[in-house]
Amino acid sequence: MIYLTAGESHGPELTGLIEGFPAGLKLSVDQINHKLHERQGGYGRGYRQKIEKDQVIITSGVRHGITLGSPITLRIANIDHSHWSEVMKPVGEPDPDIAMREVKNPRPGHADLVGGMKYGHRDLRNVLERSSARETAMRVAIGAICIQLLNQLGIQIAGYVQKIGTIDADSNQLLSTAQIEEEISKNDLRIIKQDKVAPIHELIDQTKKDGDTLGGVIRIVAENVPAGLGSYISWNEKLDAKIAAAVMGINAMKGVSFGDGFDISAKPGSQVMDQIYWDPNKGWYRSSDHLGGFEGGMTNGMTIIVNAAMKPIPTLYKPLHSVSIDTKEEHKASIERSDVTAIVAASIVIEAAVAIELCQAILDTFDYNNMERLKKQYSDYCNELKNY
Ligand code: EPS
């Protein structure tokens, strides 16, 4: 399976293309739209999300709700484009009577300056329109399709926010995806500990008043994943490496770890390795999951645990020091409308990224042409592992 996304933040629409997806999956458009809706939510989001109402339109590769095996094309309209139709029209000369809302003062931490240097743009809007996290809506739509395939195989995936700024809202226990879903549905921060909701709201409100922004840490958990996805044979076959790359490919991510993460580096090996057991009913299993479900770049049958650190959003209402790309005079960075934090949205996006990589690994391992054949091969493989 390969996938591509296209689209500028204030252009007409986002487009996605998936190729190499099996025929015969009954697709729920409601489930895709539900994920898109979740990505738009969360405390700390800005005004843009009041304008948009993300809904997917499928224009190929699906017939009467069933995937055909042919390329799937997805579209999500940018409703805000109506306010930018002249500034962001894909074809035709710019109207000389309309201000093009050029951006000349790059924002530290955003792609603005380096993107301008690399592509030779003199209007940094040409960079920020594509580097905007608006694009992640399409990755969530693609991820939602992959989640439906994973669910058909019995794999469940869920994500939540562990920390916002300095506030830790995790229970510090390995929760099942069902427990995670239950807890995060009770608040608008997708956190586990309900008593942290009020202090985090206060933190976000205060940060907004200060014209500042916040980052955080996200955890994704995938359960019932069989051992042996990915491979130790070559570095570029390691599935944890592919997941790390996909997570780092999401706007504002600065770190990825698995299981107990960076903490394991300080512990002796006896406290880090997940010891091996066998039971006639369960087959092979481990008594712990410090390594987050990966050994040798392969899934080991334990729950997959991926952690991601997000930097604070670089667009500040109290802007930082910058320099005009035209006059070279000192300026404050451009103020673009922004969120105080998008950590809640990012948890949906990272869940999608992990789901896409797991789906891809499965389609690389089994016959991906037809869903029923895939299911049969997958089930035979799981039985074989149990009896190894
Ligand atoms: C973003 C700036 C804001 C965010 C946007 C990402 O957009 P706008 O400038 O239109 O207010 O809302 O995120 C989304 C549009 C989205 O759907 O997530 C940025 O500069 O990265």
C-alpha cells in the first residue's frame, strides 16, 4: 500500500490517494467522518475549527460501500477557502486590487524561513500553506480506513494525551484500548485522569492570555497485534523504525519512543527485558511490556506502545524575534491565527499514523488483493504462531 496527500491549508480542498488496498472491505464513511470530527475537537483549538466541518468524499476505488482493490481517492473540502478564494486560487493571475496576504516575517519554529530558502519563495505563504497541520486531516481519513481493516483482523488501537505542558495526566498503568476509550470520552482533553482536567483547562486559558502555546506527550496503544510484523533482516524492514518515521512526519513532533521510552536507558537489563513464558492455552507471552511490543524491529505479540513528544505550536500571539526576508530589518514574527495547543488533535493524527504503518506491514506480509483471502492467511498465521 502506498498513499499520498495533497492540498494547501486555505486552498480549495485536501486530496488523498491510497493504492494497494485490498478489495472486499466494507467501508464505513461514518467512521471516517467520526475520526475527522474528533481531530477537530479538543480544548485549546483556535477559531479555524469553528469554520471547518471536515467530511470525506470518496470519488474512486469504492463501489456501493465496498473497496474494489483499485486506487481510492479521498477529498476533504476547506470551507475556509471561500474567504481565500482570490489569494489561494490554483489558476489565473492574482487580482491586483486584492491584497495577497503575503508573509515576509518568518516564525521561529515553523517551516517558513527554511522552506522559503529551499524553494526560492519570496512570499512565505507558499510555504506555510502546505506546512500547516491542516494536511493532517487527510492522514486521519486514510488512517481511519486502515483502522477499519485492522479491526476486521481483531486489532484494536487507541490514543490519548499523557501530558500537556508540565501536567502529567496519565495513570501510569498499561490500560486496554477499551479502558482508554472510556476514560478519554469523559473529557475534552483525551486524558485519563479526570482530576487533571480543571488544572489543564486553567493552564491552557492562562497560556492563551499570555499569547503563548503548549506542547505535550501522546501515547498510542495497539493490542492483539501478532508477533512477526516487520523484520530484523535489514534496517529498512524494521517496523518500529517505520512507525517512528511516520510519527516524526507529523507536524510539530520532536520525539518518539516505545514502551517505557527513554527511562529504560537508566535501568539495568534485568528490569527492562520482557521475560518469556509459554502457556498451552495462550501460547507464547511475556510478563511485562517495557519494550512496547517490539524486539529486533518486529512485533513480539505484546501490546504496541508508542509515545510521541510534540513541541508547542510555533505561531505565537506574542510573537518572537524575526527578520524580514525583504528588508532584512528586525521584526516580530508574523501572527497567523493559531491554536494554543493542538495536542488533542495530534493524538488522533498519531493514532492514524500508527494504524497506517501497521496496516502497511500486514499488507506487506499477506496477500493484499482480497480481504477474505487476507483474513484467512492472517488467521492461519496466528494459529501457526500459537503452536510454534
Ligand atoms: C495552522 C494554523 C491554523 C490551524 C491549522 C494549522 O490554521 P488557520 O491559520 O487557518 O487558523 O487551525 O490547523 C488546521 C487548519 C487543522 O485543520 O488542523 C498552522 O499554521 O499549522
